[in-house]
Amino acid sequence: MSSNYYDCYDGSKLFLFLSNKIGLPIDLVNFLIAQLAALCVARLFRKPLKLASPEFRHSLCLVIGLLMGYFCFGKQAVHLSVLPMLSYTLLKSGPQHLMGNITLTASMLYLSCLHLHQQLYHTGDYTLDITGPLMVITQRVTSLAYSLQDNLTKKETDANSMGQSSAKDESQVVKLPSPLEYFAYTLAFQTLMCGPVVFYTDYITFIEGDGINANQKYISGGRKEPSPRLAVLYKVAGSIAAAVLYLSLAHKYPLTALEELSDPTSEVARSWSVFYLLWYAYLSTLVVRCKYYHAWLLSEAICNNSGMGFNGYDNNGSPKWDKISNIDVFGFEFAQNFRDAVASWNKNTNAWLRNVAYERGGAAWRTARVYTLSALWHGFHPGYYLTFFAGGLFTVAAKKMRAFARPMFLESRPKKLLYDALSFMTTRIAMTYTTVPFVLLHLSPSLAFYGRLYYSLHFIALGAIFLPAKPIPPRVSSQNCSELPPTSSKLTKEASLRDINGKPNGELAIS
């Protein structure tokens, strides 16, 4: 490891001996130690501290979060306090009807400055930097600001909608939190390092819910609060499996091979076929995804072990611990369409983007707002913008293609199975094609990758956008007509506007 690496890293070097022994960078070693310690400490919130006062539980979340930040980032951890202070000041002093917009603008500017600093001065030095927690804090402060703004304008909204409810009603906050509540929420240790974002109402329910348990009021169908033990074990096992898969594949399918595409004299650029390049790109991006799977599943386990994330019971009466969930691994890896794949990835960030971008402003530019904010939130590497441009293009094209082609495959079960198989393969290819620039980061190798594939999927997506808006109805033989239930033209029209999941085609799954 270069001396420049150690000079740039401000976190603790207490476990440098362990880093040298196992061959992992010290920043990743500190991250793992901090997360494992958080997993153990989280248990205290369910047993010894079950009946503690909300103030004490707030304070403990705040103190542990600050200690974790200083352990992993050293003096850079000051940014973890500055951003919440700035946002809280704006909430206290800014116009109430604009507090969400002001907080979003200020926090994104602050985060962008840190992104630019890391990109200009620390590129390639280490993988874990302060921008990760700041991205999570940005989500927290902006979601809270918009919740407060929605509550202040609730009367006008209710008057205009004549009592209609929206998804935002569930997350509205009735008053500005106290300083302790606010800073404990923004710096809560459970998800500080890598998310997922926890919305304020869920956090307060977690903090104050144990007081309700003491009075035996937390009962669903006659049952007391269930134990998260099985959910924690399942997610820890999944996290370990992802880490093992990463370690076993990282050296076989490194990203450096894709970076060589920008060199026309390299073996990759000269001899690899298009099909092998796609296969290698799929495995390389799978390796990168395993890092996210490992971190997110471990973070979910920390939340569940502290009692956060209970989401009621399923139809079989089994408890669900998926309210604070960032990833559906099988949902992403085996998705049959682009929208479902995107919706299964970074799910709580999807909810945040929906709240602060998709549902605000005119409907005409919803997709553009979402992908632009998502790209800015990630940083300024050119690869991010290539990925999100392609993602936005493919989202629109996939919706048009699905509406146009799917009805033609519903005549029989074999045709439907063929459609599902083709959709699965197309989704995997499109997702690999889209995400390669995201992991390469830099412009030259990303454009070289697209050029090697002749920008084919971009042109196909552009062509799909111009397909007829009205889907071609399936041809049904007369002998099967008697088996079809009678439907009115109104019901048929409504059914055509809904997809296989029962959601309107116009509803966008965002990322």
C-alpha cells in the first residue's frame, strides 16, 4: 500500500496490523469492525435498554454514531455534524412553505463540494470516504424537511384533493424535532455508514415504541412484538455469502480488463468478441454488486437487531422485518423487466427520490428530475451520468416496448413462457450495458465499452420510444371465446392500463 494512501486516510490506524495480515485496506477493515460492533451494540436497544427513556435512547444513538464516524474518518467526521447543523438552521429560519426546496438545495451543494474534493484530490486512494455517510445524511435531512413542508401545507392539499390521501401522508411530521431528536436521527449509528435511509417517522416509532411495549400495547392479533433473530441471522448469512462470492470472483473478473478497452492495442480490445465482452461485463458488475449486497444486508441486520424495521405480518402470520430494506437480491438478479430490476435496487433511495423529486413538480419531466438528482447525489464522475442517461432512456423505452409487445404473447402459456424468458435475458443484457460506466467511473473506458457494442442498445431504445402507444390486442380464436369471462369495454380499457403487478403503466419505478 502506498504512503499516499495512508497520508490521505484520516481514520483510526489501530488495526493496521490486521489490515496488513489479511491484505484488505485499512479503511475497509475499519468499516467492517465498526459495522460488526454496531451489530452487537444494536442488541442493547431490545433488551437492557428496552424500558429506557426516549431521551436516553436518542443520546445513545447519537453518541455511537459520532464515535463510529470519528473511528472511520478521523477529522473528516466534522462534516457529519456540519451538514445537519446547516440544515437545522435552515429549518428554523427559512420560509415554511419552501423549507424542503431550500434544504435540498443547500445539502446538495454541500455534498457536491465534498464529492468534487474527493474526486480531484483522492481519486484511487481509498474506497471508503466521508461522502458515503454524507449521502445518507442528505437523504435524512431532505426527507424530514419535505415532510415538515407537506404538513404545513396539508390543509391546502386536503382542500384541493377533497380528502384524497397520498403516500406522502404516512411520512408527514407534525412539528420540528428538538435538537436532540434531530441530531440523533441524522447521526443514528444503525444506517450511518452505508444506509439505507431511515425516515423520521420510522425512527421515532423505533425510539418510542419500547415504551409502548412496557404497557403491553404493541400487540398484533393477540401477539407481542416478535423477535428479529431469524431475520438477523438470515441477513448476516446473506452478507457473508456476498462477501465470499466477492472474494472468490474479484481476482478472476477484475474491472481493469474493461478499463483496457480504451487502449486499442490491448488484447481485450483486439480479440474479445462482443458476446464474451458482455459475459465478462456481467460477471465484473456482479462482483461489484456483491460489495453492495454485503454492506446493505449487514446494515439491515443491524437495524433489525435493534428492533427497527418491523413491518407487520404476512398472510401466513409470519413477522416481516423488511420495512428498512435497501435490496431485494433475488428480485434484482432475476427480474424480468427493467423496471422491476431498478425497483429492487436501493429501494429506500427509490422512496426518497420519489418523495423529493418524482412527486413534486410537473408530470412531464418526472423521469428527468429523478435521474438528474440521483446522478448529482452520487457525484460527478462521468460514468454516473452515462449510466443514468441510459437508465432514463431504457425506463421509457421498456415501458413502451412492454405495452406494445406483451399482449401478443398472452394467447397461450408457451408464448407467455417464451416472453418471460426473452424478458429475463433482455433485462440482464440491458442492466449490464447500463451499469458498466457506473463502475468504471471514467469517460474514456465507458465510451470505449459502448463503442465496442456500437451503442446498439441506445439505438434500439430510441427506436422503441417511437412504437405505437396503443398495444396490439392479442388474437383470440373463436373456440376460446366461450371460455373468457364477459367484460365491459370500460373494464377492458382499465385492465389494459395496468401491468402484471397491478400497477398503472404510467407509474415509474425509480432508482
